Amino acid sequence: MKTITIGGKAGDGIKAAGKLFANILSQLGYYVFVLDDYPSLITGGHNFNKISFDKKPIFSHYKETDVLIALDKKTIDKHKKELKKNGIILYDSNSFSYKGAIGIPAQDFVKEVGGIKIMRNVALLGALSYALGIDFKIVKSVLKKVYPEKADKNIVIAQKGYTFAKENVKQILRLKKIGKPKEVMSGNTAIAYGAVRAGLDIYIAYPMTPATSILHYLAKNSQKFKLKVVQPENEISVINMALGSAYAGAKTMIGTSGGGFALMNEALSLAGMSETPIVIVECQRPGPSTGVPTYTSQADLNFVLNAGHGEFPKVVIAPGTNEQAYYKSAEALYLAWKYQVPVILLSDKHLSESLKTFEVKNLKKVKIKTSNGGKNYKRYLITKDGVSPIAFPGTKDSVVKASSYEHDEFGITTEEPEVVKKMQQKRLRKMKAIEKEVEKLEAVKVYGKGKNVIVTWGSSIGAVLEAAKGLKNVKIVQIIYMLPFPKKSVEKHLKNAKKIVCVEANATGQLANLIKLNTGIEIKNKILKYDSREFEPIELLNELKRWLK
Amino acid sequence: MKLDTYAEITWCPGCGNFGILTSVKNAINELIKEGIPKEKFVIASGIGCHAKIVDYINVNSFYSIHGRVPPTLTGIKLANKDLVAIGFVGDGDIYDEGISHLIHAAKRNTDITIVVHDNGVFALTTGQFTATSPKGFKGKSTPKGSIENPLNPIKLMLVSGATFVARGYAGKPEHLKELIKKAVKHKGFSFVDVLQPCVAFNNTYNFYNKKVYDLNAEGHDTSNFEQAMKKADEKEKIPIGIFYETQAQVFEDHFN
């Protein structure tokens, strides 16, 4: 396992460099994980990413670094201490000078071909590729793929960096092609992709970090995916528009973060009452309030579980890797439509925006039985499992009435206590049916065997899986379904454990509390992180060792 | 065609909503006769006295929540643009709670019709001032009179880009029916503010009966934006009819 750190100011193309290099590595057949760390500003500040790669699947970045690529001096000052013993530093020597580090005249190379300043990143990546012993042909092919329109200049600049390094940098690795090229994908792209594969018709969102990249990706690819993508005036409009489109038969997903989700709560309850299917992606960031907008957190679990006034069935799913994000996004769409309920897909910045190798199978389109309506059609027909046949407006000879008010089977407002009770029972029966269905799905994922158990959820699984490589006799239990809670399965895996440690990125141990609420099992050992940054495997391993010794 | 449902009508006797209900049912019936299949109609409402109207008309409906009718209808049209979407909203509903949605729906030129039951009061919550209550309005939350000036909905919609802007009066159901038919037939965002007396909290029948006049009968040029803005300012006599009408590309037609 090796790690590259690339840093500079916002506007230096740090994110792009990370993505580009992850693609070069995966082209060689390596598994990669890329953390993208950036503050809430557009130009300046300090952005960096960590690209960790290995021959075997890798689930997290590591802090310790083999190569540090610096587009500004601050990057070296901040990250020098993370450099491994034989690590090297490559930097743009046209911007500053630094003793003991290897200067690459990146700015000169850019000027020589009449490029723009942001292309310095490519000059340094050229030099880096040489230092790692990568064949330039690979670099060239990736540049062509990533920048189809401006590949030529970038290739020349990368070549100049590569050639310069040949004479000035000692190769520290010789990375050869070790396998088939792999795909690299962010969690958000995976969420979007999974939903599209499952048959998404419409995506609606108001921009909010860290959910925005779903909107960007789907807007860019809307033609290809035959998808309608809309950005309305606010999150309240987002969810109400989505309920309108779902009522009229379109599979609709929306995306936001905690603050936006707060605005959607009124209509979340409407989805519950009107039994309108909807998938809501909630990408957590640190709160309360505006909080730390471009960093990560798992503190909205209680919030989404309890969201919406009144009592109605809903589903909360928290994938932890980009592959899970892909499958669970499709599953969310399926459950929403099968049971006509709101489904919340709970992500977080670290899952949503980190890149990881992505290996998945093709998904089938979600197929839902719909009703042909007819003169006696009742939108809210009382059934055994609570699910009423769904028909859409426009169906011949049918009247489809949806309502936010308590209503009778046809959809007309009622205040009769017997009807109110019957309808409430009908809706809640759907939850029983969902519980049964979820038992057949991957609601809990267990890794390894052992007497000690690490419980975790969401993106924290990545660092846990990496840290566990340094532990023996340990079982990892990742809880994916938060609602309905997979009580039996969790109980089974926890009850005979010698020691249990819960790892999550919030200050109050929300998952540990949820486990206690559902199973009575109290987890005293909690590793909680709430400094707005994600877990790091080595730091986590040290803490785990202390708890589990 | 009978468009009634079995729901018991619970508006106060004499409520302006009856005039609106009659106008709407007649308009839909005539549009069905003119060739729009009944199942293509979708109506939606917010929350308030006005909103009960969806229970009283036997066509597809979405009884939405307070202020959110424009996005609900926009979503319906996004999913299926062949549907004919008519929204019923209250003045508190749409000029207070949901005003941003109204403005943006007009700006987008979504092909929907919004009918505002504008009675100048929150009635179902037993009488508080709304955005169109006159200054000095004495309600339960403003016992000494409202200190705020009212909005001018017609001007607001004109500057927001609405492509069909009209005002009707619940006391003139035949005129209102024609307005609603024209609004529905108009391709683009249609806005009809309906002056609606509230017998319980803001009885304006006598006031409006004396003041309203049909501006279209007096040769108003509905293609003239400036003239429409001037007409929207008239207070001594109150113009009803179509203020402005134009054609522009419709929001949902931008999508494949």
C-alpha cells in the first residue's frame, strides 16, 4: 500500500489531479481510494487529496505518504510530517523554493506550450509518474480519456514533467500493469448511477454540499440517461415537485444535506400520508446549522430516523462504500415504489465525495405492478399488507385522488375516528411488510470472524476495514439498514461478543444508542470522531488496540 | 357530466367558494365537451377553506400542503405534460406561505393554471390578516388593525413573467368560468386572482359588487404590458378580466 498526497490552493486543480492520478493507477490494475479535502471557498486556502493504492482492494486513504506533490509552500509545511522515511517531495520550483525537496519547473513547462496556470498539476503528475516507474503511454491514454478536448497541451506538459524527472528524480517504484483496468467512482456518482440503472426518470435538487455532485453528474449526463434534471427555487419546492412527479408516475429522486433535509420535513410527512414513493439522498456534513460545510460527519442519523411529523412508514438505508451506494440506491427506488413510502438514503461527505475503485454487476430496472384503475378505483384501498394498487392520473375511466388530509379509501377527506384509525393501521402495516422484505436484503454486512466485535456504519466502514488488517480475532458488523432496524441479525452478531466497540463519526454515539433501543445491548466502548474529519486507519487502529486489549 | 363527489360541502352558507366551485365545474365540463378527456384533468390545492374544492370535484387530484401547489403541479407536468393541471390556492396559502413557489412557477412558465381564492383573510384559522388584507385590517392577530400594506398580486405576477394574468370575481361565476377556460387553454403559466368574499371574516360582497368592472369589455389591450401594469394599480374601480396575455416557451417542453 502506498500513498500520494497532492496539495495546493483552491483553483490549482487539486481535485482534478487526484482524479487523474487515480485513473492512471486504476488503468494499471491497482485498487485506489482518494480522499478529497477542501475548505468552503473557491480560490485560495489549502486543498489536498490523499491517493492510497494497493494490489488488493482498499477502502480508505492513509495519512502517511510516500510522495508529496506541492503546488504551494503551505502544502509542504502542512504535510511534511506525514512523509514516510524514504518519501520524496515534488514541487513547482517556479512558484517557490524548498530545501531538501525536488523542484520541478512546472510553470515553465506550462508557459512553453501556452497553457494556463492550472495545468501545473499535469506537469507535476508527469514527474510523479516517472518517479513511480509508470510507462508514459498509460499517462497519455488517461489524459486523452479524461480531457478529450484539451488532451494535446496536457500531454505535452505531462511529457515535459516526465522527461525532466528522468534526469532529476530517482525512481522509487516501478509500477507495471498488474491487472485489468478498473473503474474509479465517487459515492455520489455511484448513488446516481445505481438509481439511473434502476430506472430513475427525474432528479430534482437544490445545490448543497456534499450532495451537489449528484446534481452535476446527472445534469451533465441527462441526455444519455434519458433523465429530467431540475434545480428549483429551494428544497421545499424540490420535494413537493418530486411528490407531484411521483404521483403522476415518474420515478423521482432528490438530494440534499442536513439543512436542506430540515426544510423538506413538512413534505416528507406528506409523502407518508399521501403514500407517494420518493427517494431522498441525505449527504451528511457536520452541524449543527451551517457547521463545517465541506467536511464529514455521521450526526444526522437520529434526525432522519425521526424526521416528519406524525407516524408513518419510512425506510432509512446507510451504505458505506461506493459499491453499496450503487446497489442500495437501486434498492431504495425499489422499496419506495413497491411500498409507496419515502426512502432516505443516508450518505456523508466522506462516502459521497471520496473516490474508490468500483466493481459492480449490472442492475435490473425496477418493475412495479401498477393498477389499470377503472370506475371503482380507490387509491387508498385497504389491503392485507397495507399496499394499495397504484394508478396514475391520465388512466382512462379512473379518478386518482391523493391527499395530505386523512382520507377514506377513495381519497376524500375524513375526520371520522374509525376511518382515521383504519387508515393509520393500513399505512403502518406496510412497515411490517417492509421488515419482512428487508430480512432478505443485505441489511447488515459482517466481515471476518472473532470474539471481539467492531460495530460501525456509513463511510466509517472504510477506515475500520483497513484498521482491522492489523487486528486478530475481530469481527466487523456494518449496519446498513437503520429503519427497519435489522434487530435479529444485529442481536445474533453482538450477543456473544467478548468486547464490542462502536465506531462512528458523531459526538453522542447515535448508532450505539439505536442498537440499545432495538436490542437492549449496551455498548460502552465507543470511538467517536466529531472534529469534522473522517477516520484514518492507523490512528483508528491505535485506538482500537487500546479498547480491545 | 356530473363532476360532484359524495363529499359533504362544509363551506359556510354564502361563501365565495361556491361561486368558484360552480365556475370551475362548468369550465371543466365545457372543456371536456370541447375534447379534453376527463382523465387528463388534475387539480391540486393547498391548505385552507379554498382547498376543500378538490374533495368536491370528481377528477384526479392532489390535496397538497399549505403554499406548495405550484411545485406539486410543476412535478405533475414534468412527469406527464399531457395532463391538464389546475391549482387552487388561497391568498394566505400562496401570497404568504408559498410566495416563492408562485413567483418561480411564473418565471419558469410552467403550463399550469393557478386560481387564487383571494378573500384577504386566513379564514380556516378563524380570521387573521394575509398578504392581501388591507392596511388596518382588524383580525384576531391584529386587534388594532394590520400595520402592513397589502401586496398587489397582479403586478407581482406581471413582473414575474406570468404569460396569462387575470382577475375574476366569485360573485360573477359566468365571467369567472370563461376566464378559467381561457386560462386553462393558454399554453404557459396562467394566473387568475379571484376576489372572494368571506362571509365569516371579510364580507366584501357589497364592496366588490359596486366596484368591479370588466376591463376587456372596455377595450383593454391584453398584449400591452405597460397598460396591464397601470390597470393593476386601479383602486377606485376594480378591473376584472384578462390583464395580460403573451406566448413564450413552456418549461416542461425544454425536456425531451
